[in-house]
Amino acid sequence: MPNSIAQVPTPLNEPLLDYAPGSPEKASLKAKLNEMLGGEIEIPLLIGGKEVRTGDTAQAVCPHDHGHVLATYHQAGEKEVAMAVEAAGKAWKEWSEMAWEARAAVLLRAADLLAGPWRDVLNAASMLNQSKTVYQAEIDSAAELIDFFRFNAHFMRELYAEQPLSVRGLWNSVEYRALEGFVFAVTPFNFTSIAGNLPTAPALMGNTVLWKPASSAVFSGYWIYKLLEKAGLPPGVVSFLPGRGSKVGNPVLARPELAGIHFTGSTAVFHGMWKTIGENIASYRTYPRIVGETGGKDFIVAHPSAQADALVTAMVRGAFEYQGQKCSAASRAYVPRSLWQGGVRDALADQVGSIRQGSPLDFRNFMAAVIDAAAFASITGYVEHARRSADAEILVGGGSDDSAGYFIEPTVVVTTDPHFKLMEEEIFGPVLTVYVYEDDDFAGVLELCDRTSPYALTGAVFADDRRAVEQAYRALRHAAGNFYVNDKPTGAVVGQQPFGGSRASGTNDKAGSKANLMRWASTRSVKETFVPATDYAYPHMGEE
């Protein structure tokens, strides 16, 4: 856009549709669900704008009906990684030098397409491939992904406008260049919005990207790519590379062109990637930027002054929405004995016991299935450990059935040991473990909460006493990158609560913020002198 300083449309958080009985959005989404269920598709790799089929295939299924195949997808290996690196290199110069307004326009168009005709596509894909209920899909694959696209374009312009001071006689400026090389985006199954943001945030800043989606969410990832293609993303800017972690990740990390990692996934995998990068550091053309969000053992701490009904609601929603498969999900709770015995115990058991669970195709369900057989085995293993332990009791739930889908009941475990296995280890499923403490030990419980887990992602405190809130705020300052007061520790909104944690939870680069975008830019300072000096001598040299 020559001779203009463009303004990005002011971003506003995308309103949520409610899919009420008889609503047009419900009818439209139901039709799209039936359409996607009606036939199996083939998903190729997408490299340099071209479809690539390897013959090494796997299947995308419905977790709530694991016999139903949504797609057969091709998997990448070393050969295809090399092809994608070559395509990224060819696209890099034009894309990195393209006007920022043109790059922003791609994401802004993608946002409007997703807010309109593509909303059903992404929501239905997430419901079927990741077993999300309609509401969980709407807040994720529609609203949050739209917000990422719109807010990131806004933040990019703000970042570019941040310029240094210039004084008389010279003009200083900073250029925000793309990284030299490609960015490797590795995305998780649990949030379609994260799967869309991790490759596009670096791309927006002028980078080219190799994207490996989670193997359990290739179906929804494919439709994100098709959305970006429809929005005008040029070939080679992002390559779509489903496949096994080692078959894709190992050859990617061995490439000298690797300039960055944008990762969300397990702590163990992130550790492995960081170690490999360290071992290969002398072979890279530049020091790779490493941005990662890994795990969490997220907490709720209640003070005796807390409102019991609000606490119970936060525990139920925070722990069991999307089957507890959120890195921010409430997994451990510390409740004072007066509240526990005064009604919280029974109310919690009653509410959890009333939760309706089943296929996301039935909009009456609050919960659906966990993602796959491996998750089912891991989560039920924790439940069985609690069942066998003398230090714990299962208050409610504990059942499971994987005959047709990977269903695990919402489960509340009560333990007398604050260091019980289920209080310390990430479970990533619908299991909440509660430790009941004596009312006069709030300070001790805050210290206990801070040192129990290596993670520091999200956490919440419930209290009406403002002194208790301030006490928790200070004591838990480093225990959570996203801290909530009288609210559940989930549901961060782009532009309102930038998301990320530290310690073992990641690099805390705050997805959906200007801080994250800065990681994908390499700054160049430029000084222009209008009337340069013509004599090397300085005034002090004129006299001894």
C-alpha cells in the first residue's frame, strides 16, 4: 500500500454462538457434521502448494466412536522434510520482504472466512476428530482462532511502530526482520486454535514454516490449512507435514536452516528437542529461537472465606470441560475442612455425578471421550492407583469404557497425602484430586501448593477476604503464569489474558500477545546521519 500508513482493524473478541434449540447455527452445524461423517477423505501432505502422497498412511478417527474413520492421511519422512525445507527456502525471500499489510491481510481474511462460511467446517472437524462438545469447539476452533488471527495482525503493527528516539541531525529506526531459515511448528491435539496459531504467528512476521500437527488431530489441521489456502497464503510459506514425531522431527532438527521452534506438547518431548538443538548448535546457520508451552499441574486453592457455590462450579468446569484435556485444567484442589464438610464435598459429588457424557453429536452432553487409546490407558492407570491406595478414596466417578469410544467418567479423588501421586503428576484427563487442609493452615497450604509441582502454568485462589487474596497473590507469584482470582483456571481469552507459564510449563512467551510475535523477528538498528563529519579531529585536540 504505497503512500499510506495502514491501520489494522481494531480487534474485538469474537462473540460466541450459543447453538440453542431451534437456532439457525445449530441446524447449520448439524448438517456439516452429517456431511463430514458421510464419507472418508484422503489427506495428503501439502508442500510448496502441492499435494504429496507417500503411501505411508494412518487413519484419523472419532475418539467417541473409534471405529469410524474420518480420513486416511499420508505421513511424512526425511525425504518430504527435505522437500518442505526447499519449498520454504524458495518462498522465504518474497514472503519475508512482502509488505506487512499484505501478510496481515491473509490472516484478516482467514478470520472473516472462519467467522462466516468456514465456522461450521472447523467446529465440526474439531467435534469429530477431537471429541469436543459443541461449546468447547465454538470457544476454540471458532472464536479463539479468529481472535488469534485478528489480534496478531494488530499486535504486529504495534510492534513495527515501536521505534527508537531520534535526535537532531540523525534518524534512527529499527527494522523487524524475519528469521533467516524456517520455523518448525509442532502443534497439539487439544486446541484447534493452537494448531492454527503456532504456524501462522511466525508466518505473519515474514517467516516460512514447517508444520507438524498432532497425529490425533490431522483432520482438523488439514482444514485449517485449507482455510489459509483459501485466504490467499502463498505456496511454500507453510508446509503441512503429518507424521510420526521421530520421522519428521529428527530430520527437521538436523537441518542447518532451522531458525526456530514453536511448540505445544509434552514436557518430555520438549526436553528432547531442546537437548538435540543444543547438541547440534554448531551446525545451525543461526541460533534457533525456542518457544514452547508444555504441561501443567494446575491448582485451585480455597480460603475459608471462599463462596462455596462458586468454588464448586469452578472445580467442575475447570477440571472436566473437554475431559480435562486442557493444559490449564484444574487437576489439584486445596479445600479448607470447614468448607469441605460444610457442603462443598456433597455439592461437588452431586454435580459431578450429574454430568452427562457421550458423543459430541448429542448437544446435551457436557463431556465426551478422551483422545485415544494411549490417553485412555494412562488416565485409567491413575484412577486405578487411587482405587488401590490407602491414602485416597474415589469420591465420585472412576468408571471407564473403551469398547466403542474412549470414555472415562469425571472422577474426584480425595487424598490425605498432599504429595500423593495424583497431586503431583500431570494426568491430562478428567481426574481432580482434592486435599482437605485445616482452616488455620492457609499459609502452609500456599507454600505447599507452590513447591508440590514442577509446573507453573495456571492456578486459582478463591477467597472473599481480600487479605487472603493478597497473601495468595504473593505466595504463588511464580507458581502460575496465568493466575485467577475467584474463577476457574481455564479459559484464557486472546487480548485479555495472554497465555503461558514458566518452570516446567514452558518458556512463557505468551501466545496471542506482542511478546510472542517478537520471538519471530530479528531486529536491525539503522542510523542515518544527515550531515556526516568531514574531519577526524575532535575539539579537545586543539590544545595541550
